[in-house]
Amino acid sequence: MIFISENNFSFTMDLKDENDKIWAAISVAPSKEPGNRDILLIDDNNKNISFRSITELMNYLQKRKVPYEDRKATLDFIANSLIILEKNQL
């Protein structure tokens, strides 16, 4: 299950397990460098992970045995977030 929130500068998506417990949050936000974006994951152990690519994030989620539909929704979320950020040049 997924919950998505957005503000003018970043987009956040919660990932929940089968018991509806949030185990991670994924964020897409502008980087310090203009024109770049950061993809971050904060897991339930408060471990922060920065991903250099969407593929790297997808591989991580697969290793965590995240269901296919949730990985697909995550991919759509990131793609849409990047499109919106690009349009707004944030």
C-alpha cells in the first residue's frame, strides 16, 4: 500500500507492508546542484539511502522482496515526480 504527499519542492511516498505498517519512505527532491534530483529512501531502521539511479532503487526494492505492483507504483511515482519537478524547474 502506498501513500503519496507532495509540496512545492519534493514528493514523498510511503511504502507499507502487508499489515499496513509503513516500513519506508521514498523522496524525490531537487539536489544541491541545479537541475539534478535526489532519490532517497528512509527505511524503518532510520537508515537513509541515496540512489544514483532509478534502476538502483528498483534493485534494492526487489532484494527487499517488495511486491511487483508496489515496485511498479514506485516507478510511476518517481517518473511523475521528476516530470513535475522538471516542468517547474525546481
